Amino acid sequence: MIKNPQITILGAGAWGMTLAHLLDHSNHHYRIWCRQSSESLESMVTSTDIIICAVSIKGVRDIIDNLRKIKLKENTIIVTATKGLDFETTHTPSQIWQEAFPSYPIVVLCGPNLSKEINHNLPAATVVSSKDNKAAELIQNIFASDFFRVYINNDPLGTELGGTLKNVMAIASGVCDGLKLGTNAKAALLTRALPEMIRVGTYLGASKETFFGLSGLGDLLATCDSPLSRNYQVGIGLAQGKNLDDILAHLEGTAEGINTTNVLIKLAQKKSIPVPISYQVYLLLKGKISAEEALQNLMARELKEEFCYIQFS
């Protein structure tokens, strides 16, 4: 295990700064690079042992294109802390990173981690996931502290998809609360949201067990019931009849669930994956239906067995 590793965080947004806060608390030195930095990207990463990418999904490919022009240290660990799906390829961030840097260990960091709570040192837990167990263990030890517990697993794809797909469900959850539908409706929504996430994840090659962990069920619970969630705020606004552009204009940061919804529906239609909740969110985001119509469409669906889409071993 590397002693006193040099660490570079790419991205100085809310999540990048929160990761920096965690490194401060665990007494690890780091540097932060963003587009406004006075230092070049090359000067920041050529000697680094760990690169942590905390940019939005739309910025991942640009970062990768720039890094491929730079000679990185052998076995530099690349940590992706980005949630989302690439519109062109429908790939997750770790898949994009692994394709670009096939010989480097890629680690996914994802969990029910609301930045504002972590910045106040409130207790939280997360997952780091990689096919390279030693790399995952190193990142686990770097971020672990007395208020931030870190687990590991070996399903990076499922870990990413859990943290990504729940953003779509967070929009739906915000709509549910914005319409004041009550606790019964919210419980039903979240309970049906999980198997929808599992259907997509297992089709793409993830393990269904991963979705019952921190980056799946855990992140779903945190994001779907917190006003700190930007995706939840989008749902609230849509339920109140607000225009999406107006909602985004007053939003603090990026609601990744919007892009994820578009990519997910593109993927689901191509592969014939049933995603009824996500499809109603998609129609609502496109302005083709109202929040009330989305509810009616879900309630009018054909009756079926509860676990018809999930195979339990």
C-alpha cells in the first residue's frame, strides 16, 4: 500500500470540495485542479498516485482526452466519483475511464452522500468498488474517518448504476411529495423504483445484490427524501407546475437525473427494458404530460405479480 500518496482532485464543484473536506479530515495531502486553475493539468497529475475525478458526466470525456495526452505514473489509481450515463454510448463513467486507460486500476466511489451533511461532519457511509481489490482498499483507507465509514465491493458497474439510476427516481419522488400524495404513495413508489433499477442494472451486467447496498437502496432512500437533493427539487418544481428551465435557473448545481433519464429511455427503448416510472419522468421532463397525468398513467398500468421481473436465488 502506498504511504503518503500524492492525490489530485479534478473538479472544484460541490462534490469535489466535499471529497477534499474528507481528505482534510483523514489528514491526506491533495491538490485540486479545475478549468480556472492557474496550474496546468499536466503539472498537477504527472507525479500523482491517485486521480479523483469529480466532474459532471458531460465533462468526463474532455478530461479523459486531456489526460491521454499526458504521461501518467505507472499504476496511477483513477477514482471516478461521477454519477450519470454518457448520452452517445450509454456507458457509465468507469466504463469510459477503463476503455481510455485499460492498464490502470479504476475505482468507483458512490453512496448516499449529501455534500452539505458531510461538510458538517454528520455520520455517513459510502462504497468504493473496483476489480482491483488492492486499489479499492487503498481508497477505502484514505477516505475512512470517525464520521465517514467506507465499504468495498467488486461490482463497480452495479455500484455506479445504483447511484445513477436513483437520480431518476428522486425526480419521481419529488413529484410525489410536490403533489402531496402522502406516505402510502411514497412507500409504493420507492418500493417499485428499486426493482426497476435492478432490471436495468442486471441487464447491463451488474449484480442484483449490489442494488440492496449503500449505492442502491441506501442512495435511493437518501436522495428521494431530502430537500438537499437537486433531483428531488426538480420533481417538486415540476409537481408545482413550474417550467423546467425556470427550475434549473434557480437550482444550486447540476441535477444529473435529467440527463440520466434521457439516456435511460434511449437505452430502455433500444433493449426493450420495462422502465414505467422512468418513462413517466421522461414524458414529464419533456413537457408532454403533467404530473397528475404521470400519476394516472402509473396507476392505470396492467396488474401483475409483485416480483415478476426479479429472479431470486
